[in-house]
Amino acid sequence: MNSMPSALPSRVAVPDPRARDLPPTVPQAFRIEEGNAKPTDAQLRHQIIAEFETTRGVDAQTVDVIVQDGVVTLTGHVPYSWHRHTAARTALHVPGVRAVANDVTVRTGAGNPSDARIAASVADALTACGAADGVGIEVCDGNVILTGRVDGADTRIRVGDLADRSGRAHRVENRLALTRPAIR
């Protein structure tokens, strides 16, 4: 019969169950232990950077992480605001992080057209095909949202395809409603 110790030492090094998911570049010394042990600022910083490396929309090379007493300050730049928000959410989900100050700035680079340019491109495409009547075009962070009413399902699909084929949008969300319901 195995005998179990009656009391465990106050600080037991327990392997992080997520350690297998961490890039091999994160040394074991910087991995956060489970349990009641409070992670050090260096451990938090390295864990956040490791999470950034596996998170879509966050480039660990352009976002800097500073940790002081469990409070994280993010600085640097990203191409879209959803990348900025993703960085903050990712940092907040690391155990031991108490708060995040998100000082990351959004910079539209040469490869990322401005929202105004995307809106003009979509509007031009719809006008050229005679499909702009009754269609509202909203662009936010490279994402196009189509609103309004159109005269049928084919028109709704056609307008969405035209907006998508304008080639500049990151994503197109078609919220167009039909002025008359389809006959069944």
C-alpha cells in the first residue's frame, strides 16, 4: 500500500499543463506554475509573449510587453484595431495578470488600405454595376458592412459578391434585407 505524505511543501513545482503548447524558446524557468504561487513579472512577460506567438492577429515582434506587479503595459503598433484588442484580451487571460494598459497604436501601412479607400472602392464597384441604390456601406478596420434594402435575394447576393470582389476589404458582412419576401 502506498503511503501519501500528510502535508505537501508550501511551494510545489507542478508542470504547466499548457507547457506542451508553448514554443520551445520559452525556458522552463519562465513558465508559470500552477497552484497558489504568484508568478513573477518575468514569468508573466514570457508567458504573454508565448501566447502572442500562437494567437492570430498578434505579432509578438511589433507588440512590446512590460510587466510590473502583475500589471501589463502593451506598447508597439499593429495594422488593425482588432489586433490591438486581441493583444489585450490575450494578455488578460494569462493567469496572474491583474490588469492591462493597452498603449498599442494602430498604423495603416502601405499593404493595408485605409477605411476611406476601401469604402470608395466598394462604392465605385457597386455604382459601376448599377447596384448602389438602397445600399449603405460602412467600413471599420478593413471590414465592410452592407446595410439597407434590396429587391430580391439575387440582388442581395450580387451586391455582396461585388463588395467582396472589390479586392480591398478584409471581410464583407452582408446585412442587406429584402424589400419583398421570397415567394415559396
